[in-house]
Amino acid sequence: MQRFDKYWIGIVAGILIPALFAAAYVERMGLWNALLHYNMYGMLNKLFLVAVFPNMALFFLLYKAETWKLAKGIIIGAIPYPIIALIINFI
């Protein structure tokens, strides 16, 4: 596991995991129509916040495995999602 302990791997995973989780969540719940036609900004704001939860679980597992650089990269990669949610909230 130590060979994967690199910042850039964590950052890439931290960016991709929430996007994939959000797409799977919207697809599974059948929210594409509601997201596109109805209260887009309210739903999108919540979706960005919910999408970060898999990163937090992965961060916890990596922290327990003592892969510090990878865990830090996950957190750094997850930072844009709450920022985007705050920007959408205040628009």
C-alpha cells in the first residue's frame, strides 16, 4: 500500500470519487429530470455536499492504514465540492 502513498493519486481520487458517486446517486434515484427542469440550484447544492461523503469514508480508511500522503490528497481533492456548494448557495 505504501507504493500508492502519493499526493497526486489522492488528489485525482478525491476529485473523481465524488463525481462518480453523484452520477450514480442521481442515476439510481432517477433525479435527472428533476435536476434539469425543476429546482436545479437547491438540488445541485445538496448533491455537491452529499457527494463528498465517500471521500470522508475513504479518508478514514487511509488514515487507519497510515498512508498519510494519500489521505491528505483525498482531502485536498474534496475541497472544491463544498466550495462549489457554497457558491451555488449564495447565487
